[in-house]
Amino acid sequence: MTSEARVLSTAARGDEGDLGDLTAAAVQGDPGAIEVLIGQIRPMVVRYCRARLGRISGHYHIADDVAQEVCIAVLSALPRYRDMGRPFASFVFGIAAHKIADALRSAVRAAVPTEDLPDGPDDHPGPEETVVRCIEAERARDLLGRLPEHQRELVLLRVVAGLSAEETGNVLGMSAGAVRVAQHRALARLRAMAREESIA
Amino acid sequence: MTERSLGAPDPVGDPPGGEGAQQSVGAFWNLAEIRRSDDLMEALATRGPLPEAGPADGEDPAARLLRALIADVDAGAPELPNRRADAEPSPAAGEGPDSGGGRRGPRTIVALGLVGPLLTGLLTTGVAAAAGGFIHRPGSTADAGERPARPGHAEVRTDRDRVMPAPWRRTVPTSPAAAPTESPTARLRRHGAAPQDPPPSGRVRTPAAMDRPAPEPEEQTPTPGTETTQPEESPAPTPSHDGGGGGRVPSPTQPVDAPLSDAPSAETPPAASP
């Protein structure tokens, strides 16, 4: 089996153990493994950064730039990465948290590029739907920001990044059972806060 | 704050009265709620439909807000890898908070289903063996009579010496774990009617055998803790009993107390005289 086929078959399974195998191959410098590994983590990192940073001037460009910086940082750190017993996702989201903190501290608002005028019909949701969705999403971010930090991180990793309970527990250093209990409490608190805002 | 899993013992202790039962009922309901929350979170994580068992999307403000957030961050983002397709089965509603996955629950139930009968069988065997000892020792002797289920080894040897019947055919012994579980009554019938079958363990007693004289102290007996069958019926099961010949089967006419090997076993303690 060629290295590329082995990497692709490993990525297809997609559990933490195989991500570890993929990481090992990427650390060794396997280009196929590196490509697959970045392809696995980038969607989660993009969503995580978008959820944490939100839209700036109605766009996710800042969050996407931060996600890109995270991926570059992961690529740069791969040759020096050593398996210290923690999952690779924990390493990645640790870098993401630092990059997000740096972006939040930065007061620079980069210029927002605009797309060229489309030539064809626009299939995206209409402006009203987009505004409603943005308002709901901002409200969700606001409520998540009022949760305890560990519950907020848990919900973001679980829901936004799409990690399973086991994977989330691996990243946060918790058991899957503890994750399920904590997410239940986080949901209950979100419901309570949402109802209080609705009443108010 | 440290998350405590459900069912974890309260270090303060359960309050007296019925509050412990109320807490257990509360924990039961919390378990169902936790499972519903997990189903909801899993549906949100996999971008699938919300579970029907839980509150509707419109009624659950948390679910509605999280779905809006997900839709917002997913717009224009690269597609999430399908990491759940092969790694995990579909999340089961029966997952517990500490199950660690949908597969652990059924595996736990299967494991309990296998271990339960096994433990029950072992306990039954032990109880039957102990009861057999009670029944087969009518208290006519000084050191017989009611004894606990696990008598001392010296006492066991004494009783065993007393009850070994001479005409029993000596065969390859069987370990007590493999011994069939039988009621004391059946054992009595079997030994009284047809003493050809070897006793399953060294603790079998028969009324007829109680009248026989005690064998010589040199009779080989099983080592403590091994619970093997009668040594006279084991021609070559253990190295301690077999002086190297191995496989010599004494004839039924040999006296019970005839040692099987010339060299006494170093592990055989001297039998107590009656």
C-alpha cells in the first residue's frame, strides 16, 4: 500500500486513534499525510474561530484569517510536535485559542474586501434571512459568552467544531461522561438565560 | 468547579429517611435529561435533524440559538469531514453519562449477562458443596457436625480420611471448578446406590463411608488451597503426588490409604488423627 493510500484510508476512519497515526506520518514529513491532516482540522478551526470572533462588519474575514494563521502555525509546529499523551486536536485548539486571544486584543480592523459583482443569479439566502440569522447567531454568542469558560469551550467544540463527546473530552481533559453532564448543564443554563431575555 | 458524575457517592453521606430514594429518583430523571441533551448536541454537531424525543426546535430556545449559530458559521466554510461515518455508530438514546459511547451500554449489559450466571453458578456450587458437607456429616463424631462452608484444612482432611470408601474406582480426578453442581440429596443417592462414580471433590461424604476406619496418616491429601480431588484417585495429576511415574492407576482392591508414590509429598501436611 502506498503512503498516500495508507494516509487516505487512515483519514477515512477519522477517530482519534487514526488522527494520531495521521499526525505521526505528518510529523515524519509525509506530504500526503500533512495535506490530509490539515484538511481534517481546518473546517473545525474555521468554525471555531468564527464562533469565537463573530462577524466583523458583517463578514467572517477576520475569523477566517485567524483560522488560516492557526493552520499555518500548526504546519510550522509539526516538525517539533511530540506526542505527550494528549490528543492532537487539543494541540490544535490550544493554538487556536491563543490566536483568537491575540485577535481580540488587537484593535486593528482590517479592510473588508468585497466580492466582484456576480454575473449569475444569487442563490444565497436573502437579506432578511441573513439578517435574522446573524442576529440569532450574535445572540447565541452573547449567551455563550456568559457561560463559564469550560462550558463555553465545551459547547463550541461539541456543536460548532462538530467533535464527539469523546473527542471533546480528549481535548478538554475530561471523560465522555463528564462532557455529557457538563453539556446538559450548559444547555440548561442557556435555556434559562434565553428565557430571561425573552421575558425582559 | 469539579463535575461530579451522576451516581457518585456523596462524601457527606445520604441523609436519613426517604431522601436517599428521592435523590436516586432525581438522578434517574437527570439521566434521561442528560441523554436527551446528548442527543440534541449530537444532532447539532452532525448537522442532522433534531431528535423527536426532545423539545421541539421552536420551544427550545437554546437549540434554536445554537442552530442559528451553526448555520451562520457554516455559511461559506469548508465542509466538515464526515468523521462519524465509520468511527462511531449512530448515537444511541440509551447512552448513559458515563457510558463512554453507545457501544459501552450494550457491551456492559452483555458482560453483566455473562458474568451474572457465572457468578451464580460459582456461588451455587460453593453453597452446594458447603451444604453437602453439612448433610453428609451427621454429628456423630467429635470433630464432625456443623461446620462453616469452608472448614479448616485439617478438619477437612480428617473427615475425608474417614469417608473414603475402599471399593470406589479411582479415576482421573476433576477439579472442583469443573465438578458438576448437584444437590446433596442426589449425591447421597448416587454414592449410596452406585459408588462407582468418582466424587467430584474431596469433600464428599457418604453415610456408609462414615463407618470406615480412618486411613493411615501417610495418606496423601491435596495441598492447602488447591482443592483437588482425593489423592488416591489421582494417579498422576500433580507433580507433588506423582513421584515421577505418572499415570499409575491403583486397582480398586488397593487399600484407600495406600500411597500412590513412594516419596511422600512435601506439600502434604500430616493429617490429624481422629
